[in-house]
Amino acid sequence: MPRPAPSSPVARIPRSGIRTVMDLALRDPEALHLEIGEPDARPAAHVVDAVAAGAAAGLTGYTSSVGMGGLREVAAERVTRRQGVPVTPDQVVVTHGAMHGLAMALATLLGPGDEVLVPDPVFPNWEMAAVAASARPRRYPTHAAAGFVPRPADVEARVTPRTRALLLCSPNNPTGAVYPPEVLAALVDVARRHDLWVLSDECYEAITYDAPHVSPAVFDTDGRVLVFHSLSKTYALTGWRTGYVVVPDPAVVEAMGHLAEATVACPSTTGQLAAVAAMTGPQEGVAAAVASYRERRDAAVALLRRRGVRHVVPDGAFYLMVDVGRPDTDAFALDLLARRHVAVAPGSTFGDGAAGMVRVSLAAPRGDLMEGVARLADDVASGAGGAAAPGRVAAAR
């Protein structure tokens, strides 16, 4: 019988260690799920009501491949207001979540063998999407000692003649780093000098604690910055799969629309109705969620400090990188799940920059989070690890 083509780029896509742990944890009814970025809140009632009303009115058919006009208008107004960068509705492409938008952009902007620079630690799905597009991900380092904020000189050192794009993520997944404006300006300058696209993943732009979010689009002078937005994290709409991309170049908008038509036809109508309701309705739920994540971060950090477990304090998003002092973090994560029923994401899935670490999701219910972090600290303290990795890692005092 026919078999998948070994020459297809799909055959070279690696499996994410996050999903490996998640699949195993789903078989364990006692598991505490700290491995995936899933908000514990439910979608706001007004969002659910708006979708139900729209479905009852028959708004369940196809839309434009680049999204409903009403949603594109709302998204453009939101970005213009929040970032101070004028955006028009025809510069917005609605997608099945930010990851779908990024995958379409990589397929549109890059050719076979072209390189895209990605941060290390890296969200593995970025590299997976690049490989699927026949492109090559090339990592640039970030370090715990600097709070995982990249140094522009390190990024520029990774540029080669095949480099076509630079991917940024602030607030960052997996590290929680929030990049300062001067760093973002310098990174856009690097892209300008080498004529690179800048792909800015801003899924967590609403979730910051100690530093404000700034988009690299603020420093874009010639239309090279594409910004990827998601409704999933801000509004707890993970399963509704709706996001949007701000694309300055009309030719890229058209090409992404053609690709959407060829692959998914159009974004989900119900998801788009949810997005409009979420962005135009009451925002108190967002502020409450961010305050809750901040409180959970502070509580988890305080517990780790008391127990002497090294970690990096995040400034945004809802992830906490914990140093377990174990080189084989895959084995550590599987063992922690098997013995203590705690699921965490192994650092190995994020690259060399996360060596010896695991990622803990602060979006888990508070009780599960604190119990899981306590069990994790017990495991580290019991001698499961070795020497801790150096860096900007807080320790108990």
C-alpha cells in the first residue's frame, strides 16, 4: 500500500516534548497538568452568548479566506489603539490561531532552504512550522543571566546569506521574558541592515507583570514587521482557534489569502464571532486573569525560594522556568509524572538555552499549581538533580 513520502518536509517535523508529556498525563487521572499553557478560566459569558446568538441567526457559513470584515475592523482598531501604530482592516489576515498564521507566513515568505532565526529557548512549534515550509530554523541564544532577553549582537552573528526572517516573541514562551524597547529597536535595526522579515509572535501581549509590552512594529519604518495575535491566551479561547496577523504588505496579504483558500478555505465563523465579542465586550475578565497569574507567579516563586530551588522569575506570559539540575530533562519529566503525578514540559524540547530546566505553566488552577510545584521541589531536593545551571536564577535566601 502507498506510504508517506520520505522526501516530504512533513517527514522531518520533530515531535514536541510538550505534547509527549501531555499525552501521557491525559492517561493519568491523578496528574496535575503544569505542562501546557491552557488558561483555567472559561470564556466570558458574553462571548458564549454572542456565538450562540450568531449561530441561531444562521451565521455558520463560509467567510472570506482572510476573515470577516467586521473582525478585521475590530482587530485593526485594537492594534492601532494599543500600539499606537496605524493599522487598516485590509492589513489584517484572520487565521486559525496565531500558530496557523505563522505557518502561513513562513510558507509565503520563505523558500526551500531559506533560514529563519528563532530564539533559544525556542517554542518548538515555530521550528516545526519552518521545517514544514521547507525552510531551516537557525537558533540565536538567550541566557538566564540576562533574563532570557536576546542580545542584538548575538542575533546578528547568526545571520547568513540564506537568512530571510527573524522571529521574536515578547512576552516570551517558554521563558516569560519581556523585551525592553531599546532591545526591540536594535533587533529591528539588525533586520533592516540585512533586509530580513521580522515575525513578531505577540500571543501574550496582554499578560505582563513587571514590564510593559512593546511591539517591534513600533520601530518598523519600511513594512517588514508582521505581528501575530491570538485570542487563546488573553480570552481563554484556546479551542476556538482564532487569531489574526497584521501584515503591512498588500502582496503578502493576497498571497496568504490564497494559501488560506488552498488549505482551510476560511477561518471558523463561530470562532470569529467569539473574537469580535471578546475584543469589543467587557475587559474586566482579562485584568482579573492577569492579576491571578501574577499572584500565582509570586506564590510559586516564594515556594521555590523557600525550598532552595533555582528558577528564573518571568516578567510576562504565564510560564516559570525551574532549574532541576538534571541534564536529561526528558527522563526527569517522565519520572516526575510517573512517581509524583506532576506533568511539566522538559527543557530539552526548548533547546540548549533551557538545559537542566523544566517549564511550569502558571495558568493551571492555583491549587494544582502549588501542589505540583511543591512536589517538584521535593523531587529536586531529594537529589534527583545535580549541579544547577548558572544564570539569572533566583535562589532561596
